[in-house]
Amino acid sequence: MPTLLPHSLLEQRLRQAVLQVLPDARPDGVKVRPCPDPKHGDYQCAALIGLAKEARKNPRELAAAVSAAYAALRAGSGEEGVEAGLQIEIAGPGFLNFRLAPEALLSAVLDASASRFLEPAAAPRTVVVDFSSPNVAKPMHVGHIRSTALGDCLSRVLRALGHRVITDNHLGDWGTQFGKLIVGWKRHLHRDALERDPIAELERLYKLENAAGEADPARLDQARQELVALQAGDPENLAIWREMIRLSQAQFDALYGRLGVTFDHTLGESFYNPQLPGVVESLVSRGIARESEGAVAVFSDHTLPAKEDPFLVHRDGAWADDPALVRKSDGGFNYTTTDLATLEYRIRTWAPEEILYVVDDRQAPHFRKLFQIFRRWQPEAEARTVLRHIGFGKILGDDGKPFKTRSGDTVRLAELLDEAVERARKLVDEKRPELPPETRGEIARIVGTGAVKYQDLLPNRQSDYIFSWDKMLALTGNTSPYLQYQCTRARKVVADGGAVDIAALRGVTPTEPAEVALLKHLLLYGLTLESVAAECRPNYLCNYLYDLAGHYSRFYESCPVLKAPEPVRSLRLALCGFTARVLSHGLGLLGIESPELM
RNA sequence: GCACCGGUAGCUCAAUUGGAUAGAGCUUCUGACUUCGGAUCAGAAGGUUGCAGGUUCGAGUCCUGCCCGGUGCACCA
């Protein structure tokens, strides 16, 4: 049985106690959480107040009864463990405050250190995470950071908690843009340019043909014909298309390599192409989709109130249809159809309990429609699977408008990472000129790429944030360089201090407030990761790590480690080691490396 | 027009999802140290949480109505 963290242990017994006092109560809502203010205690439970109200009892009297039941259960269990010296107080309107003895806190930390300070999920789930999804023949740009960083981090956190995670990069490798690209390829391709910078050349071809199409309808028509030929399996066009995918994948691989991001599967839109006619037929035969203005579309089934119905829109004073197209009037399919086929495939193949779509907030209406259609189409499969759109906001420049280069172009991801590493290098050169150049280069790589990711993961994902080189690379404040620095500092002390006999620390009493505060914070790591996973919010982890670094700094400032007499020296050295481990593990879950030196 | 997402200190952002006195960083001012890594730490200043109601033991968080900003609304994804 895995080691339980104190909040779980207290919560388990508290639920038993609640059931003794109120046999009809639902214990799920009884949660034990850290006290926001340490003066009230270490952990608290606020749920009894609500339960008292439901049961029409006096909250403080109920709290007293539950507390007594808790004490009896504890006495009867025979084993003390973390509860040795535990004090429970009733406060305010009926809060239960738990105070652990300092030795018990230390003991809990020693136990937790054996399982990386986290608890494996009691009920592991299979979760598919769909993220990044760049387009073939286009450069990855600043707009891909958020989906990639968020999706990768959520996948790592879910895995760390013991869930089975399947990551899938749903590439944009099929669709109308290939008509123009093939025309461009056939008419204007520069082979040498393609070899030098394939993506730039493909982008040039697309822009050229796009402009030509706007000026000359005949060119547009030609693009359409090439697309039809491609979709019909024309060998020449297929070969060109495959070559574009190969070149693009090389670009993606290089960038994912720099970012340390991997996928279990890369099943692009084209993978589902053969299924699309069948999807539409199935929808039509079940009466979910019907012909409309030459296209095939899904309309409202009027089971929801108009305001909540994704297939209705208010226009000119009345509710009008806002259908989802599953086949265009020219016979082509669009992304709703592809996404339905993808959804069906994922459920059939992996039987996940949950699918996360880490996609820009602007596509929220699309996902509401998609999930609704799927519920009508395959109700049994839908009932077994939680479908969640994990949306996020935009990246803005310091003028408050979408982040662009000075000349107004989109910022390429590769160039952005280059600049981050360059800027980090300047800082390292300035701070640590004595290190060999290759070491400084390696530190700059880790600090630069980490800073870009951390800046992205720190704000609430739903809000827009302002991109700032100075802030992300600042050495103070809530930034990845600061966390990385604290990590290397803690590691250095551990290295200088030598090995510690962890088992010998049992029974030692931490006395300094800074030691106790750090111990308590270490015990919250697992709880934080659960919140991150439950709400898909990596910023909780960022803030936890920043607080941890703060607790560590205060501890380190007020408590000498290497000069302290035993057993205090070993205790403090162990705290440095635990802090370094949690910091580097947490950064790792954010997809950020921790350098050995800084 | 309708829907979704936001609005918190001068600026950039938090707040364990309904908990106790709303917290950090930047900026400004003041301190600590003959450094176990100073890329450090402590203190001060800064608030009617857009506005007005409501729900209750308790609201930044929930419900209603307004105001401001962003985004989306049939053959692109």
C-alpha cells in the first residue's frame, strides 16, 4: 500500500468519524485541506458546517461530536504514526483545525520522500491528450506554444499520478490548402530553396498561389482541380503531398526535440479521410444530419434551452439555425467530420475515460457542437467518456495586441527559441564568466527554453498574457530562472554536505519555524498535482514551486546547515535534498530541465 | 444582436473552486551580511476585487441586471 500523505490520512479517519455521528451523510464532500493561515493549524476541514445545516444541528456541537468520534477511532486503531501528538480544535462557526506534532510532520515527510511526495491515483484513468496539432507546409509559430506547453505538461502530470496517458498530435495534413500548394509546387518550385529551408519555400509557394487565386479565378479553379485529383488518389499529387509531409515532419521533430516534447501517436487528419463518407452516411441514416443548401448539416434537436443550444444563434431579434456542416456543397468534408471520425477511432481503439482537447478558446463553439453531435450519434460511447475542451487565451505583445514581429509577421517558434537562448546566454556570460563556454551554452539552452515555457504556464490558461523577454528571464520573482537557481543552490549544499542517514532522523524534533514551514509545504506537492490534473491548470504547480522556493530561501537564510551540530545538521541537509528533488521533479512536470550549475 | 472568456494594488499576475485578516513579483523607500552559492533575505508603502442588488454562518469566487475589453457566430481549421 502506498504511503498516504497527512491530509489523506486525516481525511479517511474524519470521514469514518462523520459517518458515526451522521450515518446518512455523504462523506465525499468532507475534505481535509491545508490551513491558509498557519496560526489556525496545519490542516482544516470546513465541511462540517454545511453538514450541520443539512442535518439541522448546531455546527459547533456537531464539530465537537465528530471530534470526539475521531478521538475514539484513533485510540482504537492502536497505531499512532502521523497522528502522534495530533491536536484537533474547533474554531469559528465550526471549522475543525488539525495541528500535527513537529516530529510527526518530519516523519510524514520522511515517508513521503520514499514515494516522490505524491500519491498514485486511487482509480487510474486512460486519458487521451490531443495537443499541438501544427499544420503541414507551414512554420510552427508563437501560436503553437500554448497548446504544446500545456498539453505536454498535463500529460506529464497525469502520468506522474499513475494515469495511462495517450498523447496524439492531430496534424493538419489534409484539406483545401493542398490544392494551392500543389499548383505552386508544379509552377514555381525552387529546388535549391527547398533544400535550404523547406518550410520557407512551401510557405512562399502558398502565399504566391493564394495571391494569384485572389486575382484570377481561373487559378483558384486550378487549385480546386488539383485538390480533387489528390483526393482521388492521383499518383503525382500524392507524391508531392507525401514529400511536403516528410519535410514538415522533419521541422516538427527538430522543434519538439528542442522542447523535449514527445507524442505516442501522430495521426493527422489524412489518417481519417477514408472514414469520412461513412460518418456522414451514418449521421444521415440516423436522422442526425440532413441536406441543406446543397451541403449536409446537423441542426438543433431542440433538447436544450435556446441560450445553451450550440446549434442556435440569436440574429435580427430571433433565434436562427447555426448548423454544423459535415459535408460541403462541393462534396468535400470539413473538420467537424474529421473530428467525429477521430473521436470514434480514439474511443474504439483506446477506450479512454477522458479525452482532452488542448485547443485555443476561440474554437469553443466548435467543440460544443462536436460533443453534442457525438452524444446524439453514439450515446453509449459518449456516456462512458468525458470530453473536455481545454481552452486558452492569446499571447499579446507589450502593446496589448497579438504578439508579432516589428514588421508585423507572425513570430516563428524556432526563432523565438533562438532568441530566448541567446538572451539567456548573455545573462550567463555576465554572471558566470569563469565557466567554460560549452557549459555556459548548455545552461543558456536550458534556461532560455525553460523561461519561454514557464511564462506560458504561469498565468491562468484562459486569460491572454503579455509576452515579455525581460520578465520571463528575470532572476527574481516568479520565473523559471529563479526556480532553477534555487534548485542548483540546494543541490550544491547537498553535494557539500555528504550522505545523510534518513532513517536516523526519525524522532528528531524540528524546532525552527522555517524548518516546520518547509516540511509542511513539501507535504502539499501531491495535493497540488491532483488539482493540476483535475482542473487542467499547470499554473497551480508553478505557484506551488515558487512558494516552495520561497520557503526554502527563508529556511536557508535563517538556519545554518553545514555548520549546525548533529542531528540538526542531518535534518537540514535532508530538507535541502528534499527541496531540490521536488523542485527539479516539479520543473520536469512542467517540461523544464534543471541545470546542474547556473 | 446573441453567446463564450476576461475585468483584482501604479504595472504584470495569484488566490487550494464557497472559507477565517484578498497574496506575490516589478517599481519606490528602509534595512540585514567579514556569503554553508548575494542570481539572497527581512520590513514599509500600495485595495470599495468594474458597478448595483441577491443567496448564507461566510462571496473575488454562486444567482440577476448593467458597464468596459477580447473572441466567435454556414461550406477555413
